[in-house]
Amino acid sequence: MRGLQELANKKHTDRIRLFVRPEDMTFQEHEGGFSAEYDRDLLQQHLPLTSGVLTGDQNLADALGTMIPEGTREALRDTNFVGVFGRVVKQKGFRGNICLQYFYVWDYQAVPAHEGDYEPIFVYLDGSRRHAIYDLVHYCSRRVDLMKPGKDNLGFRMIPGWHSFLPANLSDSELDKGLEIHPLSDQHLLSWWSIPDEEARLKVEGFIRDPFLMEAPGHFIDQPDENSQTMCCSFLHIENALSEFEDPKEGLVEGIKRALSNCVGLLALYRLGAFIQLLGEMNDIGIVKIPAPLSSGGVNLAVIGAMLRDGFVSLTKAGSSLLDGFYKDEEED
């Protein structure tokens, strides 16, 4: 859609795949009144069920082929999963809250293309209750109850290309197997935070040090920029519409219409570029199909409105499959 992306340029492999000897690891990156540690058994016990983390990128490239841009296909095939990194953050005192911080790390992200990708799922333990705050898209945070009655296989389906997550009921055959949790040490965090290229750098900081301030809907980044806020606003309207319509195709188009009206509109046309970027990314990873390239310079509200009205923005079969479990699960919340 936006022309061929550059082939994966991996300049920071040593920083992303940092090796630290266990005896040299520390866990002091937290606010006062908290403690942090690597408790492998606890982290493994509550590791969320996932699907697509290990091979989702390559499977998408093979399944959609020429339906997605060539540059995206090559980037998907050249993306490798580094691992799951985790630590336990506890509030001190009697019955202090517990947060299990998991980061799913890849050496590259295909859409938008950049080196290094760090996707958070924070699991909160409170007695017999357990909920997660996860990255839906562009670090937009969402919450899901992991202890729903009758939802024994409730987990997260990774969105290939984006590496963000959608809650879904997963069958045993599609579960990621054999994921081992590596320590999320201070050394790893400092290495990822200090990568000189902004796009390759880990941008989540404040909520790592104090995860109990997280809100959902909200954002994992302390101060998200205008583009991030526009994308989060847009996807929230898409989510709400998907939960209202039985047909996900109708829900998606209605959600995009609402996002265009409520997140951009006539009074905030400076947000149109971020909105178009989101649509372009959804096209590049095969969720929607848009027949003509979009650019903020040649598209206005009337043009996008006409495209939606006339059916030029449509949900793909792959997009329908990806969103199906998500909108059904959200509908029952």
C-alpha cells in the first residue's frame, strides 16, 4: 500500500538479545514501596495462553502471499521471536498486590517496519481473581478478566505484523507450546531503553516501575503523542462497533465511520494522517482490503466517507477470522 518497505535492517541485535549471567542480574527498576524479582514458577504458572507468537508472522506471509505488499511479506519472513521476559512486582505490606509483567519480544516488526518490538501483557493477581492489561494496538491498553466462568481457554491471539494481542478462546491445537520465561532484569530494561534509534527502543517506562497505576482503556506509554491517541481512539470505536453488530464486516465499517467522525472530524483534521496510517497498517497486515493507496495529502473526509459508503473498505477473510473470537468475547463482557 505505501510502497515497498525496507528489508529488515537489524543494527541492535546485541542490545535486543542481551546476554546477562544470572548472578549479575538485578531487579531494582521499580518505585518505592515495591519489590521486584524473577520467580520462574509463579510466572510460568500464570503465563497467559497465546496463539501465533512463535510462527504467526511467517504463517501470515505464506497464507496471504501477494494479497499484502511485497515489502511486508519480506519483513514478516525476516522477523524472529526473541522470547518472553518476565518479572514479579509486589506491593510491600500485608496482602500487597502482585503484578506479573510479561514482555513478548521480537527482533523486528513488519508493520510499521522497525527493528525491535516489545509487547506487554501485565497479569494482576488478587486472591482468586486474575485479570490482564494488554497491548491491543500501538500500546493502547485494554483489560480482560482471565477467570471468567466457562472460559478455561481464554487467552490472546497475536496479530501478525503488529504483534499486539486480541483476547480469544483458543483451542488446544492453536496454543503456543514450549514458551519459556526469561528474567526481565534491570540489565535488559536498561539495554532496551538505551537503544539510540527511537523506533527500536522500548518506550514503556513508568508503568514498568509502577504497574498499579495502569488504566484500561488507556496507554502503556506515559505521555502518548497525538498520533497514538488518535489510533487508540479510533480502535476503541471499532471495538465498540464490533461488539454491537453480529456481522463483523458491518461492525468494522461502522466502527471506522465512527472513528472518522469522533476521533478526526472537521475540528481535528490534523489527526487525519494518523487515522489513514491506521487504515494502511490494517491493510498491510491483511485485516482489511483497500483497493487504492491512501495518503493524507490526497485524501479528505469526504473521500474516505465515500469509500466506506460504497464498500471500497472491506474486511478480509483473514481479518474476519482474527476478529471473530474477539468480538464474541467482548460481547459477553
